Amino acid sequence: MNEVLRLARPDILALETYVTGRDDADVAGVSVYLDANESPYPPFAHGGESGDDGPWPSNRYPEPQPAWLLERFASHYETSPARLLVSRGAEEAISLLVRAFCEARVDHVVVNPPTFGMYEVAARIHGAGVRAVPLLTGDGFRLDVDGILDAASSGVKLVFVCTPNNPTGTPVPGEDVMRLAEALRGKALVVADETYLEFHGAASLGGLVGRRPNLVVLRTLSKAYGLAGERCGVTIAHPQVIAVLRKVLAPYPLTQSSLRVLSRALSPEGITHAHENILRVRAERTRMEAALARTPAVLRVHPSVTNFVLFETRDPTLLVKHLHAAGVKVRDRSDQPGLDRCVRVTIGTPAENNAMLAAVHRFSPTGEHISSAARPEPAAGAISVRDPH
Ligand SMILES: *Cc1c(COP(=O)(O)O)cnc(C)c1O
């Protein structure tokens, strides 16, 4: 059996892929669809008219993996449609990989904390074990390749590598990922999560999937393409890995509405729009890194290649509370291994970033910099707890 098929759960391999009413919908000559128990009437959202802005109106089930969309993604990510799976965000792809390849209570995944939490969550929900091989924190968050190879010597089906990594903002060299994939051939899939790659601008590992069948690359439109609300992630993998994932995928992962939005986002104009915003975010990231480094409350700024910046401060819990009171939400990451004093801030618009910087400037752990005038007024009608009545 093929090198990657052997890694999948045998009971999943034995499953027939479910055929939906839409999979064989494009039968020549058919124009009357009475096979899927759909309503013949377009919904109220269409004003009662049949949809004219997509191949199917919303009263019809969407195509599970539309050929036009796979073609667009294939040219966008420089691969072939057979190597692609489109899912509800990269998060769904993570869960599909765990469910299709890990035997519950038998197999493990490897994660490299501090990193994205969903790898571990998806594994635990499914009942798979988790082996943590921490990043080498004293060394710019480098991947511990030898440590991972030790941990994955048996009982491991998936190794998740987030590159660039969330929340550290650091990239993992492609050679490290490929060394893992080479050493683990026939043993485990190496999953490179490239969610933030556009902000870095480095080459994707997606082009190497053809050479290394146990390499899987995850992309998403959620971050750089501004489509977090539409839920669209793309898996680039060997066609046999894609076929296994399709057996686990829910029948209709993409809504008709998200398909309409995707069609526009992947047009030449949509791609130009995204590129302009990526450049804006990168310029603001450089400005934020420099401004934060000059701020008294900030002890250290970790260099980032993403759309967020991780920085250290003496009391992260207090700083995050202060920022929230000033109306700015950031993420306290100090509970993550190796990130004792760290806070993560996403790059916003210049005005949003200025609001954040101004609030950090006003912050002092002892409070002496906060003038009474800067303290938020109690909301109108609020009863002061000092009021004796
Ligand atoms: C945000 C994030 C995701 C989630 O992506 P979706 O496509 O929105 O599901 C995946 N991986 C990492 C590392 C992320 O930070």
C-alpha cells in the first residue's frame, strides 16, 4: 500500500466516500432537480428571485468542492486541483487530519509550544495523545528537530509545525520542516500550518508536496485575505491524503454565500486588494515594533514576520486589564510555556495601533503615570459603590 495510505485509520480507508446530491449534479441535459429534498423556492434573502450571482441559488445545496474554486486555488497556490481540499477554515482541516489519521487512545500528535492551541484541542477532542516538544526559547524560538524526531520515533501520526508560528511571530526554516518530513516518511505526516505566510513573504512549502507525500500544507483566507468571517481554509497534500480527508469532511463545508464572496476575493482585483492590505499591515508592524520598543512598560519586543507582535512586560495581566479599560483588546499569552511575561497584539489600522500605543504609554504598573483625568468616568446612571445609600 502507498506510503501515506498506510498512515490513515484502516476503518476510514474502508469507508465509501459519501456521495451527495450535488456531486453528480452536472449531468448533461438535467435541469429539473427533484433529488435532494430542497425547496424549489429561493429564500427571502434573495427577494424571492432566483439567484443570479452564482452557479446555484441558496435554496440549493452548494457543491462540496466546486471545480472552479479548486482551479482558482490551484493557480493561486501554484499546485494542482487534485492536491487541494477546501474546508471551513484551516481549523477544520486540523480536525480532519486528526480524525482521519489518529486512532483514538492509540496514536499521538506532536506539537511545539508555545504554539497555536487548536492542534492540541483537536487531538484531545478525538482522544489522541499529545506529545509536546517545546521550541528552544533561549534561542529565538527555534524548532527542536532532533527532539521531535525522538518524540515521533513511534506512535505518532501527525507532527504540527506552525510557520510562521503563532504566538511567537517567528518563521521555521523550510529545511527544518523538510528534514522532519524526510526522516518521518512512512511514519507520520508533517503538517506545516502556513496561516501567516503572506505577511512573511517567504516561499510556501506547498510546492514540495509532490516530492514528499507525507508533507501537508495548510493555508487560509482568514488572515491576509480578510475573510475570517467566511471560513475558508485550504489543504495542500498528496491526492491520496486529500481522498482520505474527503471521507471525513462534512458533506457541504462551504456555504453558497461564502462561495460568492470567495469568487470575488480570488479575482485579480480581489488579490490586488489583499496584497495592498498585506503591505499596509507589514509597514504598520515595523512601526509598532519600533514604537513598542521605545515604551517604558515594554521590556522586550520579539521580532515578527506576521500580522501580530509578541512583547514582554513586567505584569502582563495588569497591562492587559489596563488596555481593556482603555477600550483596546489584546491577548495575554503569559500562560503559555516559555512566555512568562508576554502579550500579543494584532496589527490593526494606523488609528487602532495609535490608540493601543497611547494606552500602553499611559500605563505604569504602580499607577503613578495615570492621571485622574485619564481614568474612565463611571457610566451615566451608575451607582458608585462608595455611595452610602
Ligand atoms: C488563526 C489561525 C488558524 C485558523 O484559521 P482558520 O482558517 O480561520 O480556521 C489556523 N492556524 C493558526 C496558526 C492560526 O493562528
